[in-house]
Amino acid sequence: MAEVTIKTADKLSQDERAAWRHLQARAPEIASPYFSLGYLDAMAHVRGDVRVVVKTEAGAPVAFLPLQLGLLGHARPLGGPLSDHHGLVGQVGDGEDLTEMLARAGVSVFDFHGALGAQSAFAELGGAPDGSWVIDLREGFDVWKSRRKKPGGNTLRTILVSERKLTERHGAVEFCFDDRAPEALEAMFVWKSDQYRRTGHFDVFSVAWTRKLVEALLRSEAQSGARGVVSSLKVDGELAAVHFGMMGGGVLHYWFPAYDPAFQKEGSGNALLVRILEAAREHSVSEIHLGGGDYRYKAALADWQFPIVSGFAGTGAAAAARRLAHATETLAAELKLGPLTDLPGRVFRRIDRIAGFRAA
């Protein structure tokens, strides 16, 4: 019979860490730095609730599920709301197997919102699949650019025209893929927080651990599988746009783009994105992961999507409460209450998002 244990990241043995790396390396669908030991260790450094569920068969680890374990056994994905992608490193079979694995580890309910649809356990427990956008640069920037001559391809053309106008109006445009200057990172924090406030969204960087996570990832080495990178665009010597992303396994996760509002109409943020794409192959990046969401620019620039699902796994009272919340959302949708139709779902998601950031 398989053995299931739950432990902190620092208690993973060297054999378990080697098994983790082996399992990740043999599965292209989990190449993202989100699935790396480097991301696990960075999260464990900034939060005390990080745990890893380990499934072992015949003495050998066959699956790992990193998560954040809260009160009464309620768990969230590693990184909580910051986690665009998550899931198993390894395989556990179907949804029933995953639920049993969690129960044996003392997890009463596990809420997930961007789990890999390619993993059958999550596909069975989740709702209708969404998609996460991918820019494929395996053949280089020029080949990727030639594929933009599809419906919606005018987005890239508009960005390139905006960049040219930016140069004409303000002088030289300077790009740095890996900007280590402290002022670049600080500008990202300031501009992004300002954007969250202006758009009525929760300020991700208003809690201490998120800033500490960014700083921890910037200290990570490439071999960890998750290294933070700050890219910047200067116009006539002044910072105009900054992006913080996470690299590993040939993937750059496009995470926190920010720009000086003074350059908003001139598209400095989009210009920075294109410069990142141009330089990606030089830095061993073959895919840019943009995450999910119904965004026009993502659909226009991406080559394909991989499925992600949202849902929960669990047993007992906590899972029953989660089913009640889901039933309330479903009922509101079926009643077709006009503007109120999506209200319960929006309220639940906002509460859970804020709780995910605040919970320690």
C-alpha cells in the first residue's frame, strides 16, 4: 500500500528532492517554474504554512503536492492567489485518489483555481476547463512574428508602431532583460500598487510576504528551477516600464508588468513585452506563459493554450461547506438574476482571494 506523508519543505530528503527533479524533468507539462523546488523553497522562506504532501510506493516517491495548509485542514495552492498554475509533480490517478491522498495527509479541503487540466485528478474534480496562454518561441522571434499574420495579428503591428513612435518622440529606447538595479524593482512595486488601486483591485504588494517572495526569487540560482528576473525599458534615460517574471525549465512566466502612467498612451508596457520576446532565446527561454484570462492581447500574441481547471477536493464538514458555496453560485446562475447572477461567485472569489493573501 502507498504511504502518504505531509512535511515542511526543509524536511524533504535529498532522495525526495532528486525524485522531484526527475519527475518534473520527464513531464513537459510541468516545466513551468511554478512546479520547481526553487519556487517551493522561496515560498517556504516567506510563509510558515507551506507543506508538501508526499506519496510513496515501494519506498520511492511517486508524487508531490505542494500547498499552503491553513486552519481546520483547509489548503490552498502554493502561492495562493499568486499561483497561476499548480498541480501535482508526479501522478496519483483520478479525483478519488487525490481526495484520499489529501485526507490521509490531514487536508480536509483543497481549493484550486488554476490546476493543470492535463492531470486527470484535477480534471475530474474541476469545473469547465479554461485555458492558459503560451507564446511559443522555440523557432525564434522572427518565426513567431511571422505567425502573427493570423486574425488578430494587428495587435503586434500596433505595438511595433507604438514603439517606433516612442523612440521618435523621446529619443533612445534602452532595454535590459535582467536589470539588477534596485530602482527598477522599486518602480515595479510602486507602479503596480498604483495600478491595483486605480482599477479597484486588491493590492498584491500591500502584504509583506509577496514583496519578500519577489526578493527571494531574485536571490535564487538558475539551477533551482525558479529564478526571478526584472526586465526594464528606459526612454531617454528614464524608466518607462518594468516587468518582474519567473524563469525556469525554458519557461518565463509573465507575471508583474508595470509602467509609468506618463507613458501609458504610448504603450511602453507592450513595447517592453516585445523586447522580452526578442531576447528570450538568448536567455534559454523557449516559452512565455501569460496565464489565463480573456484578454485580447493574450489571444493575439499567444500560439496556443493548455487547459486549467478550478474546483476543490476534500471530505468532511469543510468540503460540505465548500459544496454549499458552489451550489449557491450555481443556483444564482440558473435563476438568471440579471446583474445579480454572478454576484455570489464574485463575492466568494474576492473573499477567498483576500483571505489567501492575508492568511499566514
